[in-house]
Amino acid sequence: MKIKYKLLKAEFVDRPNRFLTRVKYNNEIVESHLPDPGRLQELLIPGAQLLIKREYGNNRKTKFSTQAVYLNNI
């Protein structure tokens, strides 16, 4: 599968609500949209490695979207 956008490495910090994650990217804490509102408790633990993508849009509340999380940081 070809991906037409660049994935960026980040570290999970916390999840204030179902659709929002806070991640550490480039030594900054940024907010990222989480498109899957599922539980994900066993995956989204502080320090977990994530892949995010930068989003562009005037009406967006966040500049990033969380795309994937590494299981056991593998």
C-alpha cells in the first residue's frame, strides 16, 4: 500500500477525550486528532511510540492526526 503523506514519529503523552491525543513531537507537546474513538487502553499508554501526520485545513482544531501506535514499541 502506498502512503501519499509523510508519517512523523511522536510519543504518546495522554488522551484528554475520545478524539484527542496529546503527543510529544520535536520536544513539544502538541494535540493530535484521533480518528478511532475506540478504547485503545492497552495501546495508548504514556511513552508509547506513535506515527502522526501533519494536517492542513483552515477549519481544523488540530494540526496533526494520530495514524498508528506501536505495540510494545516494536
